[in-house]
Amino acid sequence: MLPRLRKTMIATLVVAAALGLPGMAHASSPSVQVKLCNNYWQSGSFQITGLNQHDQRASTPQYDIAANQCRLIGNCWWKTGQTVSIAVRRSSLSVKWYDINSNERNGSTVTFGVN
């Protein structure tokens, strides 16, 4: 029974890797992770949209961040040399744009403070 379970688990991991499920980043272009800091007195909901490490347009789910707190948006990698938009939802909708510079080190974390 144990060998069968082991084979099933290995097959599942191979399929998950082939489908690109979250995990280790395998970037086809230089990319970074984003850490968002809510530098405002009120909590908010944040969503990032931009080009991911595979040059495909992508959006994160909405993340709630408390007032004056930060959150690493894990398992999301954003291509360097582009602009990402961060939609901030509080009492009204506002969108801010931030540049991810090409000189940021591949695989690093970029912090954006949003007011």
C-alpha cells in the first residue's frame, strides 16, 4: 500500500508543477515579489494588476490590509521594467500606479507604501 501512495503523491506533484501551481518561481523574465504597506489611518482592500514573470497580464485576489500594516503578496511575481497598478478600496475606489524598475534585483522583494 505504501509504494502505491508514494507513486500517487509523486504523480500529483509532477502534475502540479506542470500546471504552474503556486510554489517556487520559475521566471521567464526578471521578476520581483511585492510587499504592500497601507500607510493610511483606515484599513483597505488592495489588488495588484500587471505583467507577471511569464509576460502575461495578471491580477491578484483582493487582500485586506489593516491601517499602518504591511503584507507580502506571496507566490505572485511581477516582471521588472513595467508599471503595476494597485487598486485601493476604502470608502471610494482609487487606483495608484507604481513602477517596478529594471534595476531591481531578480528574485527580490519590492515594497510599496500606499496612502
